[in-house]
Amino acid sequence: MQRNVEIIRTDILSDNWYILKRIEYEITDGQGNKTRQLREAYDRGNGAVILLYNQDQGTVILTRQFRLPTFINGNADGMLIEACAGLLDKDNPENCIRRETEEETGYQIKDVKKVFEAYMSPGSVTEILYFFVAAYTKEMKITEGGGIEAEQENIEVLELPFTKALEMIESGEIKDGKTIMLLQYAQIHRLL
């Protein structure tokens, strides 16, 4: 059922880090009824995320870093275990994830496979995330990783047994949605 949407007014509430907009729009439902609604949308651009896996070792590469929003929402130390990810920054998703993988984990990966796309918080954030998987070997490690110093990322690189990573979802040690989705993808498709 297609709905007709007309944007009435857009106000920029913040353009400090990314763009927060207040949007007034009129939407026509399936019966032809029109209603006006007012919502806020946060535009931070689109991103890409990847799960690195090693079939021979049965391991995955994840990262751990401080995430302020989790800290102010009850995560005691603010540290979050995640799959490697980053914003596209006007790059295409595959080039972005190759760059982010090298910056964050130190691995220079060869073949990446896009597995799906998803909106992660469609009620308030415009971002669509491109999900990838790639095999890695020890020989692909060319730097220590850790992120870009100028961006003060301070990323810790974790190599974990795949079975341990799955257990960490159940125990609550892994709470990041994109990471959970990729680990479950790996399990469903028997990548390890």
C-alpha cells in the first residue's frame, strides 16, 4: 500500500556533529485520509559493517571501544564490543569497509561479500547500514589497528572463538545490534 507524503516544512535543529531536522509533513493513508505529523530525524550519513572470520581457526575479529550514548543509557563503563564499522564518507560501501577494516583492525582484507542492508533505527535515524563478511588470515594483518589517532578512537582489537562470541550475546557482553546480526548470519550460513 503506497502512501502519499508531502513535506510541509523542514527546520535544522542542530548541525553540530551531524544534522538533526524537525520535519512537518502531510501523509495520506490507504483510505485517502490526510494527517499532519511532526517528527525529528537525525542524519549522520550511511555506513558499512563487516564480520571478519577465520574458518580454520574458528575465530572472528571484533572491536571494543567507548560509546558515550551507551554510557549515558546505563552501560556502566561505556565500552561496547562491535563488528568493525564506519560511515561511508561519500565512499561506496565496499571501499568504505575495506578502509575501516584496515584502520580499526589492522587487517588488509581481499575478498568482501555484501550480505544485506538494513535501517538500524528507522524511527529517528536516516542511516542505512551495508553488511559485509570476509575471511581473514594472520598474513593479512599489516598494522596493529586501533583506529585513527586524530579521531581519538582508541579501538581494542579482539580475536575471539566464534562459539565464545555467540555465548557473549546470550550473556549480554555483546549488545550491539549490527554485531549480533552478523554473528547470527555467520551461524545461519555456517561460515565457521
